[in-house]
Amino acid sequence: MSITLTEKAANHVKKFLASRGKGAGLRLGVKTSGCSGMAYVLEFADKIDAEDQVFEDHGVKVVIDSKSLLYLDGTELDFVKEGLNEGFQFNNPNVKDACGCGESFNV
């Protein structure tokens, strides 16, 4: 089981953690939401719980709970810029379908 970051995504996270001044890494998860069933949750991890799984890539720790890992195993997190828009992109091999707006997915 693994979660990976591209170098662009890792650099972006490192920059945010440095400007924030604290944080153990990036917490990644899923929640029930949207028209397709699941939505990604992305936030700073200030602490790592005993039940959390931790993956490190390009010097950034990615923290994920065991339930979310079932849906996110093999996911690569990228940071992309397209014109004036920029943001994280989830390359999740488990996704079977996504809604038209891109806010939710199902596996």
C-alpha cells in the first residue's frame, strides 16, 4: 500500500508548512459527499495518531487513516497549474467513476 507525491506537490506542501510554522505533514482522507459518493479531504496534520498510516515522499509525510487508505491506495498527489487555476490533482487508480464537476468519485 502506498501514497505518493510528485515533486511539484511536495514542494508546494513544504512551502505551506514552512509559512504555517508547524505541522507534521499532510493529512489525506475521504468523506461521503457529492453526487458520486466520496470526496477527498486534504488538510495539515499537526499530530500523527497511532492508528494512522504514514508515507513519506520527497521529504513530506503523508498521513492517512486506515479506512481512507482502502479507497486511496496507489494514489499520486500532484500540483498542477492550468492558466489562472492551480491546485492539487489526485491520480487515484481506484476511481471507477467521477461526477461531472470533479468534486466527488466512487470506487
